[in-house]
Amino acid sequence: MSPSDTLDEFIPAGARWTVREIAQQPAVWARVQALVAAQIGPREMSPEFIARCLATPNLRIVLTGAGSSAFIGQCLAPALMRKTGLRVDAVATTDLVAGPHLYFQREVPTLLVSFARSGSSPESAAALVLADQFVDDCQHLVFTCNPDSLLQRLAAERGHARTLMLPAETHDRSFAMTSSFTSLLLAAAQVFGLLAPADAQALSTAASAVLAQGLMLAEQLVEQRFERVVYLGSNELQGLAREAALKLLELSDGCTVASHDSPLGFRHGPKTIVNDRTLVVMFVSNDPYTRQYDLDLLHELRRDGRAARVLALSAQPLQGACASPANDVLLEGLADATDLALAFPCIVFAQRFALLQSLRLGLSPDNPSVSGTVSRVVRGVTIHPFPDAEIDPDVPRH
């Protein structure tokens, strides 16, 4: 029995999938870990294939996806650059498709890493095709949750591409990406050696604690009826702050203003959003150097008293003037973890809060768009052919 099965009788019909997909994450991460460990075949994302890619001289890694899938790359990029020493760029497919001539470099060997829940967004497929057109030496890694996607089929046709298909339950049926986001993030982190296999259990334990112990706090926050919510995070946690803000914007159907920034960047203008109807949520870094800047702003915001509430999620207990027991969420067992690891329990908290906010507004979280103008899989995108004059016809294609 899954954790969500016991909740079914209490779940509104329009929230069933969202509730299940948030609740299943600690359990499904173990399956993702096992799947990554099993990748040993010639057409799979084996350690040998990854090692060959990373050994390419002057390799550039481009992490891409659309929407939440793009933010996976933003979470991974700092950690991957630090580990490999390579150039790593997180560029959304929506940017790659709109300006391939601006982002791809023909003579720079490139590993394009694509993330996609459905793999059916027009930009996902177009970015893969354009990469092969604009880069002489391009390899592909595709992480997706849908075995029937166009992106998966395109990758299967290419000898220079490998795909990791995530477990079926990660192919979220709800509108907003929740378990698909964290599962894709975890899979890539383990493929690239950014998280060790043993880390998955610690993340599951911490996330389970957040889901259980953070429920009362999330309910309390929703009852305060904030009009604006700001998520702040540094380095790997900055991409996560962007995902957290999008989750709230999506599930509230735009009724709650949600924004994101880095703690240092927030002072340079964006701080003007804070008023007495604003909740500020800071994801506090574990990095000793970066943490100093996070705590400086946390202390400043709490001292100012302008925001209605300033919440901090931290894996290390907050001390002195920074501490506020009623507003501090301790991420248990992760005091020595990397910031990439902290992303998992942090986003679970943000997902739960967004879900409860959606329900308070009388929406159906599984399909919160009342107007129907946005959908689970983006529609209405026309992929325009790039002028042939911009592509050297003499360059051989894969």
C-alpha cells in the first residue's frame, strides 16, 4: 500500500493525482536509484558511455528542458561544473529553439542532456534535432518518463544518443510536475555521480519527515492567506527556488503572485515586492561560505519586519538573531549534505504548500487552470524551419 492510499477517502476528487504524486516521492526515489544502477547495456546510459562522453576534449555540457524540466538543469549545473571542471550551461529548450544560432557552437563538442516528463513538448524534440544540425560533434543523453514520446523515438534513432526511461509512476498525470521533477533530478544526479547511491535513503527519510512534520506548518501558512510568496536560494538552490515559485503559480492558477531570486540578488530591486501580505521562504545553503550570505539576508528580513512571515528551511540549526523557532524547518539528517541533496526535501515542502494553497482557493490541483488556456502538455507551438543559409550544407550529419 502506498502512503497516499490511506489518504484517499480524505482527498477531493480534483486533487487525487497531485496528492499521490507528491506523497509517493520518498518511495519512488529508491526505484529510480535501482534503475540507474542497472544501466549496463550497449544502448543504455552506462557508466562507460558517460565516461567516454566526459572524456571528450573541450566538452561543453548543455542541460535543457522546458518549464520545470529546464529548472532541473539549473539545479544540476553548479554541482556538475564543480565535479567535472567542464563548461556546463543550463539553457531551456524554449531558448535553444528560438535562437539555435545564438546558443550552439559548431566547433565545440557538446553533450546535450534533455529532461522531459512527457517528451511530447514540440521544443524538446526540436532542440535535439537542432543540436545535430548546429554542432559537428554532438552526443545526447535523454531523461524522460514517457516511453511513447517523440523525444524518446528520436533518441532511439541515433547511435550517439542514450535514453534513461524512468519508472511509469513518475510520469505524473497531474498538471504540475512533482514526482517527475524530483525523479528526473535524482536520476541525472546519480548518473553523473553528484549523489551517491546511499544518499537516496537519506533524502527519502528527510523528505518523509518534511511531508509528515511540515503538514501542520503548511496548513498554517495557507490560512494566513498570503497574496505574494517569494522563494530564495543560492547556487543549486536558486534553480529550485524558481521551480518552487512556478509550482505555486501553476497550482494557484496565477491567483498567488510567486517570485524567486538569489539571496544576494534579492536586494538589487526585487526586494520591493515584500509587503505585509508577503511570505518569504529561504532555502538555506549548507556550503559554509555561501551560507554566510544567506544568513545575512535572513537576519535582515526578520529584523525589518516588513514581510508577513519569513520562513527558513535549513539542514543545520539556526542560531542567534537568525533563529525563529516558529519559522524554521530543520531538514533532519542532512547537516553534511550538499546543496543539491537539500533540493529534494525543500521542493517537497514547496509542493505541499502549493497543493494546499490550490485547495484553499477552491481549485482542482490536478487541473487548476479554470480558463483552460494552459495545459499539462504545451500545445499551439509551431516549430519554424531554420533558414538553410545558416547551416553549412557541407558539414556531415549524424
